[in-house]
Amino acid sequence: MGIHDIIEGKKQWRAHMARVKALPPDYQIVYKEMQKYLFKIGPIDLLGGSLLPGILDFFEEGVAAGKGVLELIGDDVAAFCDDLVKDSRTYADIYQESISGKHDTAEK
């Protein structure tokens, strides 16, 4: 990754966050909580993928339709996030596989 890629990535992230700040306050709160949760569970393609921009697009459509954020995602933000990444590999999966591999070789 070169310096140009880093600069371009920062520009994209700032533009993304500017879109988040343009959302109504309740949407911003839920988006930031979702972002924190997703960073904790760590889907591998979170930063380079389309997950966060997709959520933002979904929220912008909800705002345009005049819906509240909880009408879109329900009351359980974590469950909504889990459904989004249920088929994605996470860093926790990789860690568990590495532990399992070490454990299996230790038994042999």
C-alpha cells in the first residue's frame, strides 16, 4: 500500500463520515453504534468492502422515505448487525481456527 492509496483511503473515509453527519441525530447514533459493534466483531472485509457504505445507503433511503431508524432495523441493533455479517469470515473465526489447529497438533 503506497502513500497515494493511504491518502485516497482517507479522502474516501472523510467523505463517508460527512454523509453520516448529514443524517438525522437518531440515525447517526445508531450508525455509530453499529460501526463500533462491527469493528469489535471484525468482519475481514469491513473496511475494504461495501458493508458500511451499504448501511449508509440504506439509512439515507430510510430518511428519504420518512422512516425512523428503528423502523428500518428493529430494536436490536446487534442482531441486525449479526444478520448482516452472518456469512462473513471474521478475525475471531481466524483466531478460533488457529487455536483449534494448535490444539489438534498438541493432541497428536
